[in-house]
Amino acid sequence: MRGLRGVETVARDVRSNGALARIIGAYASFQISEFGIWIVLLVYAYRRGGPTGTTLVVLAQLVPAMVFAPYAGLLADRFSAAHVLLAGYLVQVVGLGAIAATVANGGPAAVVYALAALSTLGIDLVRPSQAAMLPGIARTPGELTTANVLTAWAEGAASLLGPAIAGIALGLGGVAPAVSVAATASFLSALLVVHGVAGAHAVPIAGAPDRKPTVLTGLRVAMGSPAVRVLVAFNGFYYVLVGALDVLCVVLAVSVLHIGSGAAGYLDAAIGGGATAAGLVTVLVPGRPRLAPLLAGALLVALGALALVGALPGVAVAVVLLAIVGLAGTVFVTMARTLLQRAAPPDAIATSFAVVETVMSVGLALGALLVRAGVAAVGLRAALFGPVVVGVLFVAIAWRWLRAVDSAANVPQVEIRLLRSIPIFASLPAPAIEGVARRLEPVTVSSGTAVVKEGEPGDNYYAIADGTLAVSRGGTVLRMLGRGTGFGEVALLSRARRTATVTATTDSHLFALRGDAFVEMLTGHARADEAVHRLVASYADPDLAVLDTGEDA
């Protein structure tokens, strides 16, 4: 029953928040492109330069990612995450389009490798900016968790569909058409993002975090958090494992299962199939307050299944066990992403994810190197069993810190992003705005409900997370309010009765801030006090006292 409730929660959030659905759809299309182009470029490089060529194209994609990822996080934290996300998709479209043209015209391999590095820079922009953008699209903390679940589903499905589509395109048309297919998928992502940020739930940030725009500052903010350090360590260990899987699939197919090197693709597809099936587990996430047990358990299950692949003979057994590895891995990624979003400093979400992106690139390369060395030194079975021993020790040592992170990971990212979009809160420093966000209380009202009435005492300030509300005085509508705006400050500042009635014209989600907390916030921060008094003064301007639907973001 709990699983069914999880499915209902995810389906409801997707239906009611079209912008969220489009952004996740864009990410799914991007992931299909990313998984597919990796295979296509490896095939191209092997045909042109053998093992040396494949090494060069891998380095061309991973090295720039290691270097550029922190800058990608800085851009997404300092500027519009939506614009950075769109830029990432467009850079990938340009890079892949140029690769397709170069290959089709018989251009040199060195140019293709350089363009592969360019497209990787676009990839680096995507994940951190999406992580920073989602709290600004989600209307509630539950929707943010749903977004992470859907992201995991997208990655799992893409890990299966991307290589399959790439294989079909390679077989039917060759490298250039296959790259063109990947470029088309990235272009679709860009279109969905443009449409998504133009939707009703996309809110610009009215103010920027109060820190200098340098990479080192951003890294200090992110890595200064013990929670981020712990989660980066777990992600690093996991991606070393992932980096070993591609090599292990080939070794398994040739040396253990004796089914030929070509069958390595089927073993890899089994991992993708398991990742897709992980949705049956991750639907439980929105209702779970604690994620550490699932995160650590998923990592250990993946390691155990991998060890059993070498111990138990048979192709069917290997396929099932690798599917379990894929399922457990996707559960791990979902828990890690959600926990990092809950625990990261509010003004360094993208930078924290960019650090994970760098660790991912390093881990993938290190995993491939370690498994090669391990198989050569001690054989496949020992090489598969070794990570289990190391993983159990790692989890045992780090469990206390992971559990502490999980217990404290309740940073209200959705509420913080909403407050940042409202001018009177935008100038608050990070600790202050987080303090205000923690004191917000969710309020849901149905269409036609008067939230406040003219003449009654003022008690709360209301920030609008979703919906449209009409401000009226004496029965005359003065203005319309939507997401990223608020009301109630006049009565709280003047300690008088409400000067207008605010009525929901659609079903709406609000956050209420008690009057004493609102006044306390203004008292402690002169810039916020100035902003709210300027806003109140604008209400006296006759030019503004008209019906205005333009504020409905």
C-alpha cells in the first residue's frame, strides 16, 4: 500500500506541475543523448585508432569535466539556473552537431575529440544547474523529492534506451547519423526547457546570495559543510564502482561466461534494465524522512550482487545479478541526490553538485584503471570480491557521520528559493533567509476562499508558492498576485487592520509567516526594511491601483 501511495504522489505532482514535468522530460532526453553518444564516440575512436583512440576520446570527455565542473556550479549558483541549464543543452547541441558534420565530411579524428570535449562542457552545466533550479520550480518540499525520484527514473531508462538507440543508429546509418540522433535529443531538451521556464511555476531570483562570485569561495562554502563532505565521499566510492562496470562486463562476457565480447552490451543492458526497475523502490522516497539506511543499504546490495557474479556460474544468473546492481545503484543515486539537496548550503546547491560531478569523472576513470589492475594482479573473482570488503569497511566507518547528516538534513530549499524570488526577502544574507524559511507554515486554499479580509486584524504574512489571488478593496479588484509575490505586510507594519481582501481565484499553495517573525526580520535587516516600505508606498500610487495580471508568474 505504501508503494501505491508513492506512485499516486509522484503522478499527482507531475500532473499538477507542468513545468516540473517538462524539465524532467528535458533531462530524460538529455540522458538518452549522453548515454548514446558515449557509445558512439567509443565506436568511432576504436575504428580510427584502436585502443589508443578509445583512451583519447575518454580522456577528451573526462578531463574537461574534472576541470570545468566547479565553474559550472558557480554559474548556476550566481546567475539564473534556468539560463545556465538551457546554455548547457545548447552547447551540447552545437558540439554534437559539429561532430556529426566533421565525421560526415571525413574530418580528422583530433577535431572530433576536441569537439567531444566541447560537448562535455555542456553536460557539465546540466546537472548542477538542474539541481539548483528544481527548488525554484517545486511548490512544496514533497514535489522537490518527487523531482529527484523522476530524475532517477529518467537516468535508469536512459541507461537502457540510450545505448540501444545508438546501436540501432550505428547499424542503420553509421557514426554521423548516430551523432545526429544524439544532437536531436539534446535539442529537444533545450526546447522543453524554454517551454518549461516560461510556465507558471518558473520564478526568477530577485536577489543573489551574499558572497563573492569566485570558484574558491563557492567550494569553501560547499566543502565547508560536513554533510557535503560525507556525501561526496559516498558518491566517490560509488562512481569508482560504476567506472569498473564497463570493463567488468567485457571481462565477464569473454573470460567467465564465454559468450563473446559483443555480448558485453547485453550485460550492460541488464544493468540499465535494473536501473529502470528501480522506480518500484524510489517511489517510497517522498514519504521517507530518513534516507541514510536506504543509501547505505543500496550501496552494499550493489557490491554484494557484483561479488556474486563472479562466484555463481551461468549467463542467466549474471544477467539477474547485474540487474540487481543497476537497481541498487539507481536507488543509491536517488538517495544521495535527495540527501545532498536537503543538506547542502542554500547558496551553494549547484556548487555542491558540481563537486559531485567532478568526483564522478575522477571515479569513473579511477574505477576503470583499478579493475584492470585488479583483474591482472589477482584474477576476476578476487577483483569482484575486493570491493565488497572495502565497501563494508567504508560504510561501517562512515555510518555514524552519514546518519548524523541524515538527521540534520532538513534545509528548507524550496522555501528559501521562494523567498529569494520576493524582493523584500532577497537582500537577506543566507543564514537569515534560512531562519525565515524554517518558520514558514504551509497553507493550502481552494478557489474562492478569502485568505485575509478587509478590516480584520493582521496576523500573518503570506508568500505565494502556487496559484492566483485577487487583491480587492470595497469589492473593486486592485491587482492580481501569483507565485513569487506575497501579501499581508501593510497590516503588520502599521499594526492596523487589513486594508484589502485577498481571495484565491484558483486552488493555491501559500506559506504563512507569523507577524512577530516578519517584524523581527525587518528589524534586524535594514535593506529588507527599506524594500518592504518601498513596496507599501507603491500601493498608494494610483497608477498601480488597477487590475494587473502581469505579476502572475
